[in-house]
Amino acid sequence: MRLSVVLLGVSLLGVLAGGWLTGRLGFGLCVIADSVAVAAWALLRDDGRPVEPQVHGVPTLHDVLDRARRAG
């Protein structure tokens, strides 16, 4: 996942640099194309599931005390 984000960023910079070399019109068209590409990439990555918390398995105080009660 991280590599694909880096490659996308480098690709977008390359397109913008190529557009800058061709002039104002080329640069404007590249900005539009990059915006569409990033929007499409973001929309296609969305699978519709709700976002889950990043931290998994963190016990609550109740879980810790319950485990200590069962062990003792």
C-alpha cells in the first residue's frame, strides 16, 4: 500500500513536470488529468466498509480486572 502511494506521487510529479515543459496549456491539462486520476484512485479504493480503528485488541480496564480475577 505504501509503495503504491509513493509510485502514484512520483507519477503525478512526472506528469506535472512534463506539462510544465510543454507550456501553460500543457501544464493546465496535466493538472486536470492528475486531479481526475487521484479522484478515481481514491474512489476505486473505497470498498464501502466502515473504517475500523487502527488499534486492535486493546483491553479495557474491565477486561484486565476480569482476567486477574479468573487467574487468582
